[in-house]
Amino acid sequence: MEEKYSGDIILISRMIEYFPQKSFEWNANEPITLDDVQFAINHHLSEMAIPFGDTFKYPPKKRTSQWHIRRILYFVNHPQEIKNIELDTESSTFDILPIPIIIDGYHRWMAARYLYELGTLHKIHCLYAGREDVLDYLKGKLDTVPQEEIV
């Protein structure tokens, strides 16, 4: 039986317009790049299935760059698990900007980005709580990038 999701399916290509970088930094001065992910795959680094945020089952501790790469590898190897990336819309003091931000799901995003670069993944599932026009753009329903701030 296929699992049903609440949330939205968005285009990775549209997310890349907002997040063009091919790296993310969990630990200060230790960015992890898509090349690092490829290197780990080439050298058969094992994946890590333990979620980062499950502090009840796995007490928090400093995660090494290798831990983060192994977590990304889990999602690369299990793309069906790339779901529930939490997105919102950036805001300033009084304005809601037409810019999505990732609230939770950076390991999933890095895996999705890696798979997109390989040409094997083009859409991802997210839980979106921001502006509808930005969501429509991310889904591919609008062809023009929303520009106006909402006051």
C-alpha cells in the first residue's frame, strides 16, 4: 500500500534558484559539499540512519562532518525517505519576503540536490508554511518568480 503524504511536491530546480550553493555547514568552518558526498560514495562510506533531531532516543552530541555525510548518504540510498522537508517564507521586521527558507531537512535537501545533479530526482516532498505565491512558483504553477514583499 502506498503511503499518502500531507504537504506539497515541489521542483528541485526551483529550490536551487533560492539555494544555489552545493554545500552546507553544520559545524563551523567545516562545509560539506556535493563533492564530499561523491567522495564518500566512491569510497563506500556507510550510511547513517539515525535521525539528527531524535534527542529522546539519541542524546545530542557534537556531530562530526563524517556523521553528516553518512546521514546524507542514507537519503541518497533511500530517496523515498526524502520527505517532510520543512519550509517557510523568510520575513523581516514587518515584511514577509518572497524567499523560502529551510526550517528542517538539510540532510534530505543535500541528498535531493545530489540526486538532482545525477538526473535521478526532480521533485521533493515538503511541508510548507509560507506564502502561497512562492509555493505555487516552487510547484511550477507560476512561471514568474514572486518579487513583492508583503507588508
